[in-house]
Amino acid sequence: MPKINPLPNPVFDGLVHMLTNDDYQPQLTKAFYEDYQHAKNFLLSYRGSQDTFNAYRRDIERYLQWCHIKENKTFTQIKREEFERFLSFCQNPPKSWIATTIHHKFIEKEGKKVPNPKWRPFVVQQSKVDTKMGKTPNKSDYLLSEKAFKALFAIISSFYTYLMQAEYTLINPTLLIRQKSKYYKKKPFSNQVRRLSELQWGYVIETAEMMAEENPKKYARTLFIMNILYGMYLRISELVVTDRWTPTMSDFHRDQDGLWWFITVGKGKKERKISVSHAMLNALKDYRKSLRLPPLPSPNEKISLLVSHNTHQPLRNTRFIRELVQECFDRACDRLTADNQQEDADQLANATVHWLRHTGISDDVKIRPREHVRDDAGHSSGAITDKYIDIELRERHRSAKRKQIKPDFLDEESE
């Protein structure tokens, strides 16, 4: 058997490349090449969902690399003991397998795609605050969260079910693991809620309005993005062109009853209709006014919902939207600090775009029927929506102040 490189090289490219031009063949022995082919076919069975494909590709890639390099065993040779070693390995991978920043798996070289030597299967993450402070990510801080571990376990288990159905292996080693909880490494308790408080959201949306008023040409789009992410709980991927949907102005439309709706296609290519409030409709009118368009879109209007100011082409990169939202967050943080609201500013400094969806759902579920919020958010069940039902700590404490220990009639008898 040829000498095995101790450092992993990427094996699976992006979905589009794997479907159209998979000319890259990993340097594997015949036995491991069969593993690769089965893993590739398994991944391509999820080509209907880009997000699912990406998640499965990440963990299948890790498993293939570990089997090949660390164990020197094929999928069919892995038993319970080896699989437990894999789980422990993912909890504490060697530093040589960890990167401090995300790298593309493949790079162009002499007109061909080749493995990127900087890529690693694991990436250490740090908070936005630490990044702003100039701190460097430390490989020793790598931690596989409980959520990520559960996803990893489920994906490998599903993969082995596929291999058994394909008659490639006779056993599923994941089914023999009786105590998964021993692999969980939870972070110290944190009371950070991944949503904005009423005060924080007030500062954020007011900041966006101020930015749009100062420079409509530059920031009217930012204000609209903040409104639609919060007001209609959109995921950031639902604002850009993807293989499942191209957002246009006419996705806002009026039905025969005069009611306005917004159509989008989300995760799993599921189309959903979102109710549009009066406030959201006014936000749309203001945004279209900045583009010198009529107040409301006409049926079948093909104008893209969001375009680049430079190229006037539809936005395709979610990273650009993240940067726009982050600029608004940063300015809101500065205003909170100036107004002696440092605790709120510090929490907002860690916020991400997805917090706006969480905030919109959490705020609406307090005043709207749960089923209505569920359908607008695109949740598969009411149980998911229930997770957003919370009561602010201050409100909870205020109601507790009125609690009594002694019954009222005892106080009356003592008088």
C-alpha cells in the first residue's frame, strides 16, 4: 500500500462542479476509491438542497479523511470501537487538521482545479468582538458543539443506512453506540439570547433610518433589508439569487381580496407565502421610491428585488448583505455606547444577521396566533415556533412583585 499523506487533502468539490465537471480524482488506493465513489453518490442524492448537501459534505469528508489517514480502514472495516475513536477525534482533532480561517477547498492552478494546501477539515471560530479587537483565533480553542456533534452522528448514521441498502456493508457501527452524551462538551453557561432586545432593535432600525436619510442612494437598500429580515423573518439566503429562486419585485403581490403577500422559496425548495403588513408595505414603497420606481410593483414585474449599486446585477452573495447589516449594527452599537447603554451595546456587538429573523419571530409570537407566525416563518411544526415564546426577564420580574405569601383573608383578620 502506498505511503499515506498525514495531512488531509480535500476530496469533494462544490455541488455544481461535482454534477458538471468532476474531473478531480483523489489519490486513493482501489479499496478507498470504492469508499469515495459510494460517498460521492450518497452526497449527490442530496443535490436538491444546497444547504443539506453542504452540511453532509463537511461531515462525510471528515469521516472519509479519518478512515483513510488515521485508521487506514475502509468504511466496511469500521466497527464500534473504531467509530468511537472517530467521535473522540472530532472532539479533539490534532492542530494540523485545524484551520483558523475558512479556505476554499480547491484553487485554480494552470487552468485546472487543484486541492488547496491551506484547507483543513476543522475550523476554529471566535466571536466577532474578539475579531474586532484584533485577537487571533487559537487552534487550542476548537470546540465541536453539542448541536454539531448531534448533526455529525446523524449524518454518519444515515450514510451507513445508505451503504447497507447499497449492499456495500453489513453493519452500521453508529447503532452500537449506547451513550452518546459522554461525547458532549458544552460551553460554560451563558445567558446570551440570540435575539435583540426591544431597546437594541429600536436602536438598530432607527440607525438604519438615519443612514437612509443621510444618504438615500447608498443606504435605502440597507433600510429595506433590515425591515424585510425582521418584518417577514426571511433567511438571508432568501434575499439573493440561488439555484432554487431568483427574488423579484413581483414576489410582492396583491390577491383578489386586496391583501398583499410575499412569495419565496426557502430551505428544501419549499415555497411559502408570507403575509405583508402595512408597515412592510410602506417600507417597500420607500425603497422603490429611492429606485425611482412606482410605489408598488405590477404583476409579473421582472425587476430584481436587490441589486448591486455598481453592476446593477441581482445580488448573489450573502456575504455582501452581511456586511451591510453589520455596518448598521456597528453604528447602532456606537449610539448605544454614547447613550450609556454599554451592556446592550456589548451584546449587540455579537449579533449576526440571523438574529433579526429570531427577533421578528419572537416579537410577533407574543401578539399573533402561533399558527400564523409558524406559516409565515416556514416552520415545519408549531413545536419549532414554540421555542420563540419567551417572556422578557424584566416583565417576568415585574409580575413576580405582585405575588403574595399569605392569603388576603389573614391580613384582614389581623386588622
